[in-house]
Amino acid sequence: MSQQETIIGIDLGTTNSCAAFVDGYKDGVPNVKLIPYKGGEYTIPSIFAVDDKGNELIGYEAKRQWQLNPKNTIYGSKRLVGRSATSDIVETMKKVVQYGVKPSYDNKEVTIEVAKKEMTLQEVAARILNKIRDVASNYLKVPVNKAVVTVPAYFSDRQRQSVKDAGKLIGLEVVRIINEPTSAALAYGVGKTLNQKVCIYDLGGGTFDVSIIEIRNQVFEVKATGGDIFLGGIDFDNAMIHYVLTEFQSKTGIDLSTDPVAMQRIKDLAERTKIDLSSREEAPFNIPFITMTPQGQPLNIEMKFTRKLLEKLTVELVDRTLKIVAKVLVESGLSTRDLDEVMLVGGQTRMPVVQERLTKFFSKPPSKGVHPDEAVAIGAALYAFSLSDDTNLKLQLLDVIPMAIGLEKADGQMHQVFPRNSPIPNAKQITGTTSVNNQSELIMRIWQGDHEKANENEQLGEFTFSGIRQGPAGNVKVEITFDVNVEGILTMTARDPDTGKDMKTTVRVTQS
Ligand code: AMP
């Protein structure tokens, strides 16, 4: 394969990102290599910051100064990408991050504030993608202009579109978006001759995804998928932070939650302690000089965490993941006995209780068939390789949409055009008629989500079809086509079925 055309695979994670590529064949199978950063780590923190001199920092450089500069250090931004400013998720995020989160000037989407400047989430994602691209270009010694990028299976159309737009901002063509669990299944199945049904349980830094996938040699068919875009390692950290703050306040009467630097120190230690507790039963939780009494006396945090306490504080989070697994399994039409393997993806699956609960649920231990941190990038690289010119690797991905897509009816209820788990690509047509004489346009609001009330879901846009033929009410037809592509992205078109003439379609995103 000529290096000029290398399409890399990028796992754009909530906490860490990772990139990989295929370097030809080895022993008849594609030889996947992870791209190292400065010769060492294979992951780059998905963090963007601006320091007090106005320099932009990305990755480790941004993470290093996080404690001292929490207001201008943007982490976990993937959770906000493609969200409208009024979304509940944005409200929750505002409470746990130290940086400013607010509606954009046109109130369409959410933006963040860094170094007193407003930035869109696409711009933040573009900075992180650019860093990964630079690292890859340096390593491969050729410019990298194309990538396959993974997203959580539970990402909506708008979130997928935002990732593509982020690529456009830096001239990186996102040739294909694929779902993270599907990508992990590729890492497991490519190069083997398998006929298996697998469950991919992906609990990363910010999101939880589960997919039931049937692998038939090089065909990867997703039977059902589900998840929670707001459930990941960060929530385990937050449960610990909440506990520490409550204990400290009950002892000293001081609320540390309003002190950004103290919060950052607690956040850092909470994550490190959580990770430690995956390999030991207890760990100290000490932070010297966290604050001062009104009299100027320094105060320390001196506590201890046990694995049992961590498990108690986070049991509800693990329960939530298992409820989703049970639901997705029912939707796939399979039972636990039908599954050949349960695969763990995402750093948070290293927590022993997660593995114990899954072992109980499936009556067998999870497989060690894929590397939890690397599988997603490896799968993306394999898929990227299958798209390149000189390859024998032919992969077929049959994926589904994670949430229903539909339109708002006159009574505000959602009419599902595509139910959840509909296979993609997929197209459907509906035909409407004009309701007033000489109606020239038709407006339709489109939503994604499983709630029966349309405005409880995420709005994908308000589509206006204009140039309708003049005629009496009820006499002119409008045929609307909903087209969801292989990436789970919707486009809408309309035509007059009597004349065959296409209508003009414009879209805008409004608030519910
Ligand atoms: P990922 O998005 O897959 O990189 O997952 C990162 C998440 O996994 C972060 O929330 C980490 O704190 C968490 N994590 C990483 N290693 C461990 C570990 N050994 N035990 C528990 N959580 C971990």
C-alpha cells in the first residue's frame, strides 16, 4: 500500500484518543499498528486547553496543567458535541465541569468558554483530531488527510454530523464514521474465520454502549444496540467526588465545590484512586492544604477508600449498564446462552465488580479477546484499510440506528419513521398532501429518540420543502424521502410524485 493514501483509524474517545493504521500484511492478515505518541504512549488525552499566555495545548500538555488552570481546560467535550443548549445533558454537564458552557449566539447549540473566548464543540473536536493527525503524519512521514473515525453507537445523527464537520474544519476527510462496538468487533473478528454471536460491552470514560453482533466470516451484522451517552468512568469519579465533598463538609462545614482548584485536585485523585482500587483493596485519599479555615489555618483531606466503598457508591451505575444489556439482548431476539463471547471494551471495564457482575449475568466470564483500550482504534484501522485501493480485505458492516427517527405529528406525538435498531442504510418514503389552497411550502420537524412525545427527543432539524405546485388543498401531493446512510446520518428530499419534480429542501435546527 502506498503511504500517500494511508487512511488512518481514529478512536476519538471522551477521555483518551488513539489512532492506528494497517501496515500491509503479515502472515496473510492485515498488520495493524497503533500510532505512538513521542515514541511512548498509544493514547492521547482528549483534552484541550489555553494557558495564561494564550498558547493552545492539546493532549498530555493540556492534562499536565489541568489542576492549575481548570477553567480553561476542556475535557469530556465529546459529551457535549452535537447537543442543543437546552438538552438535560448539557445542564448536568454544567454542574460537573469547571469550564463555562453556554448556548451559542443563535441558541442552536451549546458552546464552551475558554480564555474568555467562545468556541463550538466542533472546533474543540477539530483541535483534538488535528493533534492526532499531526502525530500520525509525523510517525508515517506523509501527510494524513483521511480517516475512519469511531463514535459511540448511541450517538445521534447530529452528533455524527458534528464529528464530520470537525474533520472538515481541519481538512481531514472523515471517510466513514463507524460505531465503537462494531469497530471492536472488527478488531476481534478480522483475520479469523468466525461464525459467532458476540456481545460488546463498552464502558469508556464518558459513554456506555452495548451491541449484540453476529460475525459470519467478514460480515459483521449488528442485531441490536443500546447505550447511555451519559454513563461512563467520569460518573464513577463523580460518585467518589460527591462522597469526598460531603464528608469534608460534614467535618469542617466548608463546601469545596465552589473552589475550582480544590475541585480539580479532588477530581484527579478520585480517578487515580478509582484505578488503584481495581488492583488493590484499599487506598489512601490524602490531599494536603486543600483549603484554609476562615482563621487562616490550612486544612487537609485525610481519608481512605476501600474497594467495597467504591462499589457501594457506584452500584447504581453498574446496575444501569446491566439493565441496558438485558434490554438490548431482548431486542436482538437472543438469550445469554446464544452468545459465544462477551467482549470488554473501555477502561472502566477493568473495575473488578463490572467483570463479576457480567460473569453472573452471562454465566460465563468475559473474553479477553480484545484489548479494552486499543480495540476500537484497531477496528477503525482495519475498516480504513478495507476502503483503500490496494487491499484484499472486504468487510461488510451491517449496522443499525440506535434511536428512532421520526416526525412530529400535529398533536406533538412522535411518528416513528425508523424504529430503533432499524438496519442502515435505509430509506423510507411518506406521502402527504397540501392542507390549504395554493400551499407553497411544507414544514416538518424531525426528531431522534425513543420517547413518544416528539419534543422529549433530540431535534434533528426543521425541514422546509418549498416550491410546491399551486393547487387546491388536498390535491397536491408531496413525497418525502428519509434516507439514513451507512453512517447513521439522515438526509431528506421531497418531490412531487405527479410531475416527478424535486422540491427545494432547507433545514434549520431550532429549539424545542
Ligand atoms: P476510555 O474512554 O476507554 O479510555 O476509558 C477511560 C476510563 O476508564 C476513565 O474513566 C478511566 O478512569 C477508566 N479506567 C482506566 N483504567 C481503569 C482501571 N484500571 N480501573 C477502573 N477504571 C479505569
